[in-house]
Amino acid sequence: MGRYVFFALLLLACSASAYEPERAINNFAHELAECAGFYVISAKILEAQKPELAERSNNAADSALEYSKALTSEKLTRARTEMAIKSMMKDIDNDAANFSILLNKYADQCGEAVSDPVKRMEYWNKKQD
């Protein structure tokens, strides 16, 4: 999806929000950066045994990075992604055998964020504290 089309769709989704539009966009950008980290780790874990799934994870990571950069900046996206990877590796004790911990926490929300970013942005627009 082109960067400008993506922005236009997100702006339309921001028209009626519980969060201020800037906050919703920032939270979604942060989530996408986390998802990029999740998919990077997934690809690394899957590359030896399931190369097709690893490739899909790499593609999803690329999409999540692009969406997040479009909403914030490359510098912020990279920092958030690196921070997420460090945190996730800690969560699984640097052991691929514990990967199900990450799958349980991130697979569904990241799948939605990358496959249907407009719908996920609606989630952030409607979210209330």
C-alpha cells in the first residue's frame, strides 16, 4: 500500500476517536514496531526448519517497519523495534524452545496490524483508558 494512501486511510479512521488522533497514531506506530520485532524473531527461529514461514515472517516484518516509519520516523521505528526485540528475547530467556510465549502474546494482534492496518487503527482510535 502506498505511503500516501496509507496516511489518507488512517486520517479517515481518525475522524471519530476516543484517543486524540496523534496518540492513537503514535500507539499504533509503536505496536507496529513491536510487531516488526516479533516477526524478525519469528523468521530467525523458523528459518532452519520452515523456510517458507520464515520468508513470510520477514515480509511481515518489512511491512510493519514500513507502516511504522510512515507514521513516525525511521529513527524512532528502529529504536522501538530494537527495544522490542531485546524485551522479547528476555521474555523467552533467549531460548527458541520458549517461542510459544511470544506467539501467544503477539501473533493475533500483529497478524491483524499487518494484514489490515486500517482496521487495527480503528481499534486504537476507539480505545479508551
